[in-house]
Amino acid sequence: MTIADYLQREIALGSFPGASWAVGSSRGIDQTGAVGHAVAVPLRIPATVDTIYDCASITKALVTTTLALELFPLDHRIHGYTVFELLTHTTGLRAWMPLYTYDDPLRAILEEGPECERGTRVIYSDLNFILLWMAIGPDFDELARSRVGARLKPPPSLKPRIAATEWGNWWEMKMCGRLLRDGLIWGETHDGNSHALGHGCAGNAGLFATATEVFEMTRAVLSRTPPVRNETADLNDARGLGWQMGTGSAMTEMLSPGNFGHTGFTGTSVWIDPARDKIMVLLTNRVHPIAAPNAMLRIRGEFHRMALAE
């Protein structure tokens, strides 16, 4: 079974409408492909290798982490938290807050965000990267473009190439009681905080890219940033600077020790196996048109297994 066959089977099972992928090494891309539909409702647009996906939290690893490491020393403090703590999710801040429901989002983070003592637990939190985005300031978008080659806030002319996501922010509404948008989210970031605070990017989400572009950004970023390693070995989860370390889950059990990567809520992921010199990018729009729970951990694991074999 090929990668295309496998992903087509998952489409038939209803896991996602469409997918694009890119697999290769530090030398370049070995294979790309696409199956299914970038938009399934209210019209049908096929997915291609040129389809642009809302990469969601991949933005954290490729864009915000890269800029933070280039602009700040790790011991630099941002509202009392070090850059190291923010990048490794060891600030103790809660995982998420609907900051668009507050008049003062920064004050809300600082006053209502803390959940445990800093440095005692890893809590994967959007708030950490929103604080980094605030610290980088109004030049964030331009720095992302010029230093990382990131596409944020795509122009309307690109909408026909973009994979659609959820029909309204119903997933977030279930958690906070406020429906931020009620129409099809297509051509703008799915994440509510990035949409409202940053008008498309608030450091935690906002990158729009093809699978090939994610691959090339990953290759470029890793060539100029410090080697990724587990920085939280004594805590409850394994985190590098901005990256998630493989922990032997169904997604990474087939990979070599020291593997790392990042996932995105919309159904995206980029994963690196340094020992095998392998970079694996899988982009889907699994939240389109409804953000329902599914088996993306297993799906990503099977994709990685097949990418290693082909």
C-alpha cells in the first residue's frame, strides 16, 4: 500500500476530506502527493500538491520559535517568564484561554493564566507563544516573511488554493460559550485567538503553507537553529525549544530516538527523524467542515511508517 492509497482509505473512513504530503531528507524532497478535496462543502475543490493549508500550531515551531531564538537570549524575561520557559511550555500557564472574550488579553494571561508553579510541569499552552508574539511586537509578520519565508494572512486572491477548515468556531464555542464566527472558515486562520488578537496570527497559529513549503521551511530552520534535544527530561513531558520530542506514542514508536516535530489542530504535522535523516510533512483539513475527534495520532504514525518504508 502506498501513502496515497492509505490516505485515500482514511478519507473514505471520514477522517478528513483531503491531504497533501512531502517526504525527504536534508538533501531535499523525495516525494510529494495529494488526495481528496481541499474544500468539500459548499462546493468541491480537489486537493493538489499546491494546496495551501492552515498549519495551525506548526506556526509555533517554524515561525515563532525561530524568531524568538534569533531575537532573545534564553534567559530574557517576558512578563516574568524566561524565553526558555515559554519555548519549553514550563511557565505553568494553562493550555488555552479564549482571549478574545477579554478586554485586556495580556492582563488576562498574567492574572488568570497560571495553573501551577513555573518549572514544575510541562503544560502545552498557546499562551506561551502568544506572549512571545507580543514581545516580538508589530514587526512579527514582516520578520516571519523575511527571516523564515512564512506566509501569514494570505490575500483573498489565494483563497481558491486554500483548504477550508471548520464551519464556524463551534469547537471553541463549546469551551467558552462564544461563537466568534458562524460561517465557513476559508482563507483565514481557524484559531480564534490568532484571528481576533493578531488579525490572522498571534504567534501560536497563522502559518499558511503547502506541504512542500513546510518541508523547505523546516529544512532551512533546522540548518540555522541549535540542535533539538529534550530540555525537560525531569518533567512530565519531553519538550525541546519550541519542538515536541517523540515519546514512543502511536505517532512516533517507529522512529529513532531523538525524533521530534510538531502537530497542528487543523490536522497538520511535520516530523523529523535525525538518525534516519528524514523529514515527513502531512497536511490535512481534518476540521472541515466539523471539528470532531478522530484518530490523527494513529494516522500520523501510519504515515510515518510508510514514509520510512518508501
